[in-house]
Amino acid sequence: MTAIPLHFELPENLTATKFLKKLAKKIEVEITSQQYTIKSFYDSFDWRLYGADIVCEFNHSRITSQLNLINRKTGELIAQEKMQDIPAFSKDFPKGRLKTLLEQKLEMRALLPICQLPYEAYCINILNKDRKIVLRLQIDEHEFLTNTINLLPLKGYEKATKSISYLMKNIFCLKPIDSTVINSALKQQKRKAKDYSSKLTIKLKPEMPADEASIVIYRHLLQAMKVNEAGTIADTDSEFLHDFRVAVRRTRSGFSQIKNTLPAEVISQHADFFAWLGQITGLTRDMDVYLLSYKNYQQALPLSLREDIAPLQAFLKQKQQAAQKELAKKLKSPEYIKQLMAWEHYLNQPLPKKSKESNAKMSIKALADQRIWKVYIRLLKEANAISESTPAEALHDLRKTCKKLRYLMEFFQNLYPADEIKSLLKALKGFQTVLGDFQDYEVQELKIKQFSEEMMDNKTPSNTLLAMGVLVQYLDSMRCAARKDFAKQFALFKQAENKAVFKKLFAHKA
Amino acid sequence: MKIIATYNIKGGVGKTSTAVNLAYIAAENGYKTLVWDLDPQGASSYYFRVKPKIKGGSKKLIAGDRGLDGLIKATDFENLDLLPADFSFRNLDLVLDARKKPTQRLKKLLAPLAKEYDFIFLDCPPNISLLSESVFEASDILLSPIIPTTLSLRTLEQLKKYIKDSKLKHIQLIPFFSMADKRKKMHREIIESLAESHPDILETVIPYASDIERMGWERMPLGGYIKRGRSHDAYQALWQEIIRRTL
Ligand SMILES: Nc1ncnc2c1ncn2[C@@H]1O[C@H](COP(=O)(O)OP(=O)(O)OP(=O)(O)O)[C@@H](O)[C@H]1O
Ligand SMILES: [Mg+2]
């Protein structure tokens, strides 16, 4: 069964009033309201709702304001709620369907206004002979887009929907359109959906000289930094800083892993700046992580202590805000702007025809093969050397090696068959998780201990400190569990199938 | 999901008015709400202007092969749906009796709707029958309107005893005064004296009011044509009190 078209476009010169006159000659209609309405589309910065085929629209008029979640593919209304203001975070929504859905999709990301569309909304009821509503219509008279008519079906009255849809299509000869105008609204503002994603998609050609490819990669990363800078300074949500830091780390990893392509003196000139960026963003990110983990911390406690941990959250918030303020100041400083512009300036310079760097004119594919294979072999060697008694340091070093491999594979992802490199990245990610957990739990354990010492001085209730003690114990048990899990996760990663793909993709020329 | 049955052994005490008006308020407060009109007379279907007719009648319905979802009709109000009555419901008892576990039947039929609705109101016909037993099994709350007369109080006691004897522990019986006429001395006295002896009866009293009677003429819930006033406030207060008691 093909879906019944529910959304139509009115021809350019046909106003809502004129159309309604024509419609009233055919069926009994009741115009219930005519309102100037502003439709604002909302999503997270990285389009999590749109990515899940959800359109979030806030319709605001003098008489009513309502937030709707709509299935982008079918036009079906998934959840709705009357509200005056839209909270930035899903956790601050009133309890209900809408909140549950938003929490699932958005997690820690803020819900931001994307674009607006003013229109005159005509609401019309179609009645049966008992004067019961069997279908609702809405005509949207847009200022800049063509006018649309939308059928809003009512459960149990499918026949009416079908016959009115038929009327629109075949008698009035209206053109069926997409269920949502979000894409038209974006286009009008010269934007496109999903114009930001934290995932890297760098388009490289295999035969590109390595120095040229490096520039493309660094430009991409610089762009990511610039795009996330304002949100980081404003602390819109914690992901801006996270993505900003990832771009910084990737750039630094590029400096050390894609060596001898750009002039060494240029790299060393900028490396300090990126090291500094890594350092000044660290504290705020750490605090963000603790705050994001807070819910888990609470869950880890016995019921009788869950309320007592609250002062820790307040303490973390305070620290986060202080660190954030410092960070914002630095990201607005002339020094930062100067250095960033210098880097951008360099990336926009034409490259010299000749270079004394040994890898500069090598094809990027050959260099990528070589680098990934080398780091992969190093990773195996380091991991193979780890036994149950190996000190933690070695695992931390291995984690760094994993990150290097991961970044390399992500930079060069599109030089390789998508499904194969994706499956390797997935395997690597799984392995990284256990190493990450091991180190993160260790750091958190130490930090919580340190916080409790600091908090002891500001008259913190003894039960809070007790709860933090229990938390430390929990973190310790999680760390131990991760350590135990290491051997299994490594075995999974180094299994023959993965190795064969690594070999096939990267080793043939080595 | 909470299932609320409006029930009384006696007829004409305000069961349907209560179900329809409270469902309207729940829906207005953002809860996805369904009214199931179990009375062959189809009074609540009438209030929502929905034809009291379902495909296949009570037999198909109780067989439950197609589920209830396809029989549900949207009302004219947001978040508020109706499962209409059918004339064949007058033999619902017989249809139920022909099944294996007749009293579990309604509960089973309603289970799949839990995802979709926050509240389901069952508008029941009067008297105790196999259908009412099935309703008791399915419901979380038995909301019982009582007219402040000595006779109605006796029926309330009967109902309490019945619930106790049948070991229906999951159910919360909530009685309240309905169609109370301030001008009648007996109504006033009964309400006053019972407030103390029966703390389970809700404080809110639904007055006898021409506004409420008008529903039959307007063919919509009270809130559809009246936005303020004594009757309106009484139903709002009733809903708030129920929420406080049960959530
Ligand atoms: N508070 C009230 N004030 C005045 N009239 C009322 C009130 N409540 C209900 N009525 C009227 O009394 C009649 C019976 O009410 P209702 O249908 O709600 O009772 P019921 O218990 O569902 O009846 P039945 O047992 O027939 O199903 C209806 O005509 C209704 O309009
Ligand atoms: Mg009734």
C-alpha cells in the first residue's frame, strides 16, 4: 500500500482565502482560527534529531505555543507539548513523552534554534453530519515559500483522509510535497541540514601529494575548531569543547604521525600553540566529564546515600564554572586569535612545487598505508607485551598508541573501502574502550579522593564524604574489572579476521 | 498507564459524566487518554459525536484477534481518543461467559494499549455482572460517584464488601459525591456527617448543575463549552484530588 499524500503545495497565485472559497463549494468546512505563527526549528548542533528522522518545531502564536516532534519521513506527530519557553537541555523539560524522547536522542547536547519561518496559519475542520471533526486541515501561507496545505488525519477516520487527499490531488490538481518544510526553510537561509558532524569526512584522492593532503586535513581540523569555538566560549553544552579538543588533539597527532610532509620549522612553530590549547582546555573538560558522570556516580551508591552525594555536584559545578571562565578568557585573548590566524594563514598559502621534506611529494595513499601499518604493528607489539602483572603505565602508553592509529585511520578513511575500514575502526574502538575505562576510572578515583580532601575544609557533611568513599570503592572495582577485561578485548581485536583486513588494506606495499 | 473505571451498581448517578469530563481534563493536561464506552446505550460515544458502532460487534471485540487499536476513534480534542460502544454490548456478559477466563479478558485486551495511553477510562453500565468483574480485574482505580442519599450509601457499603470478599487487592476504590444538591437538607447533612466517618470519600463534591446537564445538548465534555464556573472548577478539583491520592 502506498501512503496517502497528506501535504500539498498551492499554486503561486492561490491565496488561502481563495482556496478556501473553492473548497467550501465541495465540502463542509469550518474555519476555526487564523493566526500569525512563527515556526522555529530546533535541533542539537550536530543534528541528532534530524539524524534520527525527527523534526522538532516550535509553533508560537499569540494564542498558543506548542512544541511538536514529527517523523520527518511520514509526517506523523510523535509527541507534542504546550509550552512557552524551550529549555536548553532535555533534563529540564517537564516529565512526559516529549522529555523521554528528547533525552534519548540529545543526551548532553543543548537544543538550539536552527531557523525560523513566519507564516499565517489557517486551521480548518472538516465535519460529518453529526458535526464531528473527521479531518483537520492547515493552510500555511508563507511569506517567502510557496503556500502549503496539510492534512492532519484523525485516528479512526481514515476514509475521510483518503477522500480529501483524493480531492486535493485529482480535483484541485495540487502537487504533493514533503511532509516538512524544514529543508526549504534552511535553503532560504543558505544552510543545509547536517552541515555539522563531529565525525571526520575528509575527501582525499589517493594520488594526491602528501603535503597537499596534509593541508586538506589540517584545514578540516581548523574548521572544526572554528565552528566549535563560539559554543565553547559560551559553554552552550559540553560537546563544543569536546569537539574543539578532539580537533586540537587530531592536529597534534597529525604533526607527529604524518611526518616530513610539511616543513619541519613550520610544524615546530605551531606545535607549541596546539600543545598550549590542549593544556588550557583540560581542566574544564575534566570537570565536564565528572558532571556528566554524576548520574552514574549517584546510581553506584546504595539508596541510603544517594541524596548525600549532592554537595559533590555543587562542588563540581563551581569548579567547572571557574575553569570555564578562565578558558573563555584565553580563547578570546589576542594571543590566541593571533596564533590561530597565523596557522590559518599558513594553510591558505600555496605550497612550493619542490620540498626538501622527504615525504612531501609521495602519494598520500602510499604514505597512509605505510603509517597505519607501522602504528598497527607497534600497537600489537606493545599489547602483546602486557601480562597480568604489567604496571598500569604500559596500558596508558598503549592507549596513546591506539589513539594515534585511530586518528590516522580516520584521516585517511575515504582512501579505503568503506565497509572494511569501518569494521576495523569499530574493532579498534571496542579495544580502546577498555583501555579508556581503565585509565579514566583510575584518574577519577584519585580525583574524587582529592576533591574530598578539598571539600573537607568547607564544612561538608560527613555523610557526603562517606558517600564519596563508597564512590571511590566503586570506581576502584570498575578499574579492576576493566583491567581484567583487557586480555579478552585484546584477543578480540587481534583476531585473525581483523589482522587479515589490516594486512589487505595497508600492508601490501610495505 | 492507569486504568480508571467509573462504576456504581446504581444507574444514573453520573458515571458517564465523570468519565467524559475527567478524561477531557487529563487530555488537556497533556496525558494521552482513552475512554472506552462499555455501555450498550453508548452515552459517552454520544457525547463525543462518535457513532456507537464497532466492526464485528462484541464477539469480534472480545475475541481480540485484531486488537483494540483499529477500533479507536480520535475525538475532537487533542490527546483524547474513544473506543465506541456497540449495541451488541448488551450481550457482553454472554460473550464473556463463553470464554475460558472471562474475568481476565478485558485486562488482556487492554494490555497492548499501555504504551499508547497514560490514562484509560472505562465507562461502565450499572450493576454487578460478569462484565463488571472483568472491569474490576482490569482497573487500577474504581471511581464511584454516589448521590448523597442513605440508599446510595448502602450500595457503597455493598460494593466495598464485594471488593473485599473477592480479594481484589490491586484495586483502589475512590468514592465521591455526585449530583449533590445544596438546596436539599438531606444532601447537606449526609455530606457533612460522612466527611468524618468515611475519610475515603473525596472532599470534592460535584454539584447538581444545569451546566452539566447541558452536555447532552452540546454533545461534548463540559470543558468543550465552559471554561470557568462552579461545575468546571468542581471537575478540575476532583481530578487534582484523584491525582494526589493515586500517583
Ligand atoms: N452533576 C450533575 N448535575 C446535573 N445533572 C447531571 C449531573 N451529572 C449527571 N447529570 C445528568 O444525569 C443524567 C445521568 O448522568 P450520567 O449519564 O452521567 O450517569 P450514569 O451513571 O452514567 O448513568 P447510566 O447508569 O444510565 O449509565 C444525565 O442526563 C446527565 O446529564
Ligand atoms: Mg452511563
